[in-house]
Amino acid sequence: DIQLSVKAQEEWSTYSIKERGAFLRIVAEIIQSKRDEFAHLITAEMGKPLREAYYEIDKTHTAFDYYIPNAEQHLANEFVQTNASKSYISFEPLGIILSIMPWNFPFWQVFRFAVPSLMAGNVTILKHAPNVPQCAEAIHQLFQDERLPKHLLVNCFLTNDDVAKLIAKPEIAGVTFTGSDTTGAIIAGLAGQNIKKCVVELGGNDPFIVLDDADLDLAIAGAIKSRSINSGQSCNAAKRFIVTEKNYAVFIEKLTEA
């Protein structure tokens, strides 16, 4: 399976940025054509309201809409002043990137990584969260379209031990992870041991702060939305509320009522 990704990487890196963008537009068009199917799939596996599942699919399109037209600018050579006659920084593909993705936004999280990575000339092996296997397989199938180069993104159902072994493989150029601090520390440690590029986006604990001069009705509305959006499964949701003494009693009363 890794060798399939190696061959895919060798081919994909030879395409121009415009050609990569044209291929990814095909993926975006398929997602749009299956919007209803994918939204229902997200709700069935992840549990968010269907309205928010549609929102996630629509948000997924923004990754294509942003990175495809802007990739050439992002990846353009950057000329720098040195003692040499000509010096520049060139942005080249890294290779195969292992992506370990969370279940709270099973489509958006994958594509917010995959689209810019693919535009940069990399291919990816996806290890999705184990409780969204149908979403993972649906994403895999998107890239099986006969109009696309093969194996640009492949989903593999891996155990934690499999992941550790895969990170150690010389064919894997880097790893990206979104999830908990605890698991992120392990992933980063494994990447470090194997001298691999690594990006980890970890959990936060964001305070919702209500000061003396707050508009309490507005604050209550924001608090309810922040804590309940995406069925409460959002990394930037309010995890704790800090309220000044002046507003504390009224805030608690209004929040409970709301």
C-alpha cells in the first residue's frame, strides 16, 4: 500500500499547480453533487444536527475555493538578498504525509489539510477517527474517480500500533494530527524520534469572559451558541465561564433560563 502512495507521489509532483487545481476541482464538484448524502452521513456517524452537517459540507468547499486560486502565489519562489548572484527559497513537495484526523468535523478537518497539501504536490495517507469509518471511506472513494490520478488520498483503517510503525517508515515524509494534547504529544514524540516533519493542532480550553460592562443578553446568546455549536464538539467552544462579581448572579439566572 505504501508503494502505491510512493508511485502516486512521484507522478503527482510532476503536475503543475494549475493542473493539480483542475484535478481538485473535480473532487469539489463530486462533493457538491453528493451534498445531501454526505450531510446525512456526517449526522449519522458524528451526531450533529443535519443543518450543521450541511454547513460543514459547505464550509469544506471554502478550502477548495481559497487554496486552488491562491496556491501559485503561496508557492512562488521567494527571492532573498545574499552575496550570491541569485538566491531564492523554493517550495517543493515533501512527499507522503500521514494525516490523523478527528471525528468532530469528519469532512472539514480532512480537507482543510488535504487541499493545501495536495496543491503543494504531496499525497496523503488518511487515518481517520475510528467512530467515523463511513465518512473516511466516502472521502477515500472521492479520490477513486477515474478522472483523477490514482492514490492521491487513501484511507487506511489503522490501529495505534500501525500508526507508530507507519511514522517510522522512511517513505513517510511527515505527519499531521488534530486531536487531544495527550495523543498529540505521543505523535510528536514519534515524529521526533524518526526526524519527520510534524504539525499538531491540539485541544484548547477557551474561557468565555463576561466583564462589568457586558451586554448580558448578547453575552448569554453568545454563551449558548459557543457551548452548543456542533453538538458541543468544537475545539474553540467555551469550556468555562468567567464572570465578574457584578454580573455573576444575573448571568447565572439568565443563562439557566436560556
